Amino acid sequence: MARIVIAGGGFAGLSAALFLARRGHSVTVIERDGPPPDGGPDEDARGWLRPGAPQSHQSHVLLGRAHRVLADESPDLLDALLARGGRKAPAEVGAGRLEGEFFLLSRRLVAEATVRRFVGNEPGVAIRSGDAVVKLQFCTTRDVPVVTGVQLLSGDVLSADLVVDAGGRRSSLPAWLAEADIRPPVDDRQDCGFFYLTRYYRLRPGCKAPPTKIPGSLPLDYATVLAFGADNDTFSLSMTLSVNDPFRKAFREPDRHSGFLRAVPLTAPWMDVGEPISAISMMARIENRRRRLVDADGPVVGGVGSLGDAALHTNPTAGRGISLAFWHAQQLARAAADAADDPVGFVERFESWTNDNLGVWYDAQVAADAAAIERLEAGLAGRQRPVVDQPMARSAAAAFACAQHDKIVGDAVTKMVHLLATPVEALGDTAVAERIAAFLSTDPDLTRPADTPSRAEFEAFAQT
């Protein structure tokens, strides 16, 4: 069995460590941030410092794919997440519902702390907190350089048959390769042009949470609002605004933030039943990025794998990050046995699987966000909302609207939203495509709901 070093102890790195160890591999996780504090879920959410994960105070969800991976790989971890207060809900969108498929609701830090403690107790896994990978060790006698270990901030050097980059959106892998004069990975990137403002709430005594709808978002002409349930009677409400919006700073003020959310049909029912339990957290620099370790000449390096957000991440609105990370980690664990004997071939095969199975979600989000950027620009300029004309984005937008009343389309969209079928598989079915086409014939412009706040009303909230 292989000796594996994982650089990064977030969801991707921890789940990979667990799945690998249960296949007999010896795994060391290197994580710069310290462990979660002692105490209950609220201590996890409020007291765990995670500067390495700036998104930790934003909304998160574990989609149907994540639930399926955990049910297959570690049902005992699934039980631990539920015991910590995570909520299990059926996979459904509008009129669609998938029997036997579920998703999980939790604050990110509560879920991550649970996973961290659980994996830390797993035989075959060692977690080194407060340390970091600063350099890779290489064998350069082959045609393609092969990673043979890591150097740590502490000065220690660890040998490895496979090094896994689970360093997230801030991955240092390109810098490590450049330092060794190795050609760079191939990066694709799209700047999304907006930022998030998120606040957490707790249900008032005697109140019941509205059902969490996935996707939990409502696009407006000038913004998007989101509502997600979480663990232990908590939930989060978010809004996204363009980085160019002249009123973007106004909604960091709690009364304006609350006033606007009370006027939006999606979030108003949640505001009626909750009390704030956090400050408003901002997350900026939102992008879609895909990194590949194979270029036109083949693998740039052997003996290393990019995992989770380090390999591919999309803007968080669809809530895919954790679920893609678990799925990616599962495949890594299935493929790792070949890494020691064929380190270059491992990279090529793992990259191929990643592109075929996860790359489609990057492509779909890039298409959707291109349309969203146009929508926000038009809203800021006071122009009529542009017609979505990119085929993939247009089909998806119509499918979501149609799914609200059509079970056949609803089932297909539910599979797509929960990462259980690709957009082509879900929306390309003949019966589904016919229903979407019929819907578009009645609403070719995909008009927004009439009862949402106008731009003028939004600006009035910003100036109250």
C-alpha cells in the first residue's frame, strides 16, 4: 500500500484521507490551521479560526452526490454529521423528487469540525496541524519529473508515493512547480464579478423553518438572494451584488440588509422566524477556475494529484463545492493504488477522470455565470433584462422554471442539481427536452417574477 501525503485538511483532504486509509494506505494530512475547539456546534461555528478557508462563514450544503458518497464510503461519518445536528432532507426540486436520495444541511464549520475529529481518530491517518507544505521533492531522472515527497514549514521532510494537493482555492502547486523549473499547469479562469454578504440566524422558539429549496437562490436583475437551512435550528441568508454596484457597501449595514431580505419572496419567510446570531460576512474575489496537470505534451509532473477546489472550483451559488470534493476524493482513493508503480500514468488517468466527470460542472457554471454577468450589468445600467441566448444556460434556466410544476422536468433537474446526472444527461432526454421547448414557447424571454423588488426599490433600501 502507498504512503500518501495530503497538503490541506479541508473537506477534500480529510475525506480523501479517510477513504484512502480504509483501503489500507498510510496517510499524513498537513494542515496549517489549528484543530476545532472543544464544545458544542456553536463553538465550532464561532470559535474555530480557519483563515485558510475564507469561505467558511458562507452558506454551504452537502448535495445528493455527497450523501451518496458518504453512504457508500463511510456511513458512520454520515451518522456523526447527523448526530452533530446536521439535517437530512429529501432530494427534490419543484415538482420533482428522487426516492431514496437525500442531502444534508449544516453550517460549514460544524460539518468540517465533525469530519476533522472523525478522521483524526481513523487508524492509518495522521493529521499534523499548524504546519504546511512549502516545497516539493522531485526525482528528475525520468522524462517527466516525479514528486517523491514534501518539505514542511517546520523543516521536516516526508517521503511519499503520492502527494495530494488539497490546498483549495489558494493552492500553491503552481509556485512549487515553478520553483523546480517545471512547466506550469493549465489554468482556465472566469471572474464572476460579484461578492457575497451572508448572515446566520437561529429559529425563534416555537417557529418552524421553511423548507430549504435546492437550488436555494433567486436571481434578480441586479443581485441574487439565497436561503439555506443548516444544523441545530440555524440557517443562513445571503445576497450577491456586483463588485461595480454603487450601493454595494450599503448592505453591509444590518438594518438595510434585513430590510431588503424581508422584501424578497424567497427570504421573507425565513426572516419572519429567525433571529440573527452572527455578523454579516463578506466574501469577494469569486471566480470559476479549473487547473489541469496535463497539457498538450502530456502530464507536466508525476506522483501528484490536484483535489477538490485545488483542481476545480465554481462559484458557490450552486452549493457544489463540498459534494464535488467528496466525489473527487472517492475517485482518488479508488485510483491511488497505481500511483507508486506508475506515477506519471496515475496523473494522466486521474486528470482524465476529473475532466470527464467534474469538468462538465465547470463548463456549465461558466455558461451560467456569463449570462449572470450580463444580467447584473444590465440591471446596474437600468436596461431591460437581457434574453438568455447561450444554449446551455438558456436550457438550464428554462428547465428550472418548468420544474416548478412539471414532475418529469422536476425529476431531471433534481438529478442535475444534486450532481447525479450531467446537464446533457438530465436535459437531453427526449421527454424532458420537449417539455422545456414547450415552456420556452410560452415564455421565450424567461421573465423574472413580478413580485420581486425592482431596482428602484433596492436603491431605496440602500438609502434608508
